[in-house]
Amino acid sequence: MQSELIFFDTMRQGLWVAVVISIPILTVALLAGVSIGLVQALTSIQEMTLTFVPKLAAIGAVFWLSMGFMTQTLVSFFHDRIIPLIIGG
């Protein structure tokens, strides 16, 4: 019973880390998509590459800027949660 609780707690924390890490990229993708959609609706331009290329560029830029945060979050989760479980402490 105790090992199940540890497993589920670790999975819950891992999923929360995944959510926290993905928030910057998803927020920029949402904002870029809404703003490009608004511009397309106002100008009646219905070009598919107009939505894809700027959104991809924005996601790439935010990913590059937030790589340090993502790496630090994953490493701290690994050191604080996973390594003690592997060691048995």
C-alpha cells in the first residue's frame, strides 16, 4: 500500500512538472494563434502558411529562452524526487 502511494505521488508530481514546463510554450502558441487569427479575420487573408510560420517562430523563440528554466525544473525534480526513490531513502 505504501509503495502505491509513493508511486502515485511521484506520478502526480511528474505530471505537475510537465504542466509547469509546458506553460510558457502553450501560452505563446495560444497568444500567437489568436492574434494571427484576428489579423486574418480583419484582413480576410486565408493563407495557411501565415498561421504556421509565425506560430512556429514564436514557439521556437520561447523554447530557446525557457530552456534553462525547463532544464532546471527537470533536474531539480530528478534530484529531489527520483534519485531518493532509486537509492531507497
